[in-house]
Amino acid sequence: MLLLLVLVGFLYAFSAKRNSVRKVAQPDIKFVGDDNLFVTHETVSKLLIQNQASVANTPKDIIDLNALESALNSNPLIKQTQVFMAVDGLITAQIEQKKPIARVSTNASYYIDEKGSYMPLSTNYTARVPLVTGHVEKNALVNVHAIAAKIQSDAFLKMHVVEIRQNVDKTIDLKLRSHDFKIHLGTLEAMDKKINNLKAFYKKAMKDDVLDDYQLVNLKFDKQVICTKI
């Protein structure tokens, strides 16, 4: 009985030792969600290699998975990462990218992501999102993010709005895809009411075939729409 226990212990220790020095295979990189890749497989592989020598063919017991996750999460295009290793030594990196909802185009160009944070442009893919112009500062994106998020979640706005302009006084103007008139939203106070007023105006003006007769649609006051004709 004692001999059997010693033998089992020896085999366990041998197996554990053998498993710890087993070489890691080439990492399996998986992107979660959107198919539009702002970050490529090549970029992820380079980050893994730079932060763990070469991950492939490295003994399992010296791979630091937390360090690999931190390295990948440091990329400003990546929202979050999970890195795990299977018993056979295969490392899998699951990547979730940030999702842009607007693109700032002033003296600097960058995206605003769904959380209202800065997101750099990518050389691999260009998102079709509304442009943001006017007076915009990278560390003060609250207003712009609020209206961009509203556009992203509203089918009518998402279809029609192509530009968000923030004025010096932080008021917001909108530009539509198919019409030249400017929409002055004003402040974001009572935003939902103002958007409903815009939809009602648009529906009535389209029915009357007069949408192109206007140069300004002023939604500044939440109880009325003031229109200026050309």
C-alpha cells in the first residue's frame, strides 16, 4: 500500500513537472462581437510577443497571463481582453474592441467610443459614424457623447444625421444627410422632447414636400419648432 502511494505521488510530480515545461503553441486570437477589425490579428500577436518574449514555444510555467491581458488592454482600440491557457498549452486571447459612435474632425481627428472616451483612428477600418465639428476638446466630450449616443440608439437620427456641431457656448447643431437646412438643437436640456418635435416637423414637411424650403430648424425651445425659410 505504501509502495502504491509512493508510486502515485511520483507519477503526479512527474506529470506536473512535464506539464509545466510543455511548450506553448501559437496563440489563438478571437475577436468578440463586431466583425469590423480596428485591431488586426497581427497587432495582437505583436503585443503578445513584445510583452512575453515569444509566447509560442515558451514553457508554460513562465507565462504570465495577467501581464498579457494588461498589455493587450493598454491598446486604446481594445475595450477588454481575456487571456487563458488550456491544459495542452494553447493560449486563447479573446478581444473585444471599442465601439465608435462619432468621429471628431477638428484640428485633431479621433473617435468617441460608446462610453464617451477617446478612441484613436485605425488604419485598418473606418467606421461610418457622424462627424463632430466645431469647438471640441478631447477632455470635455460629455455633451458630444450624449447626443452621439442618442443618435446611435434612435433609428430616425441614425438614418439621417451625418454631422454634430458643437458651438462655443456648448449648444448643438445637427446636419442631415439629404437636406441642407441646419437643425439648432440648443442645449441638451429636454433633448428627447426636442427630438420628438424634430420628427413631427420632418414628417409634416416631407408630406407637404417643403423640406428643402428651409435653411434653419430651431428646436431651442422644447414646446415649439421655429423654422426659417430660404
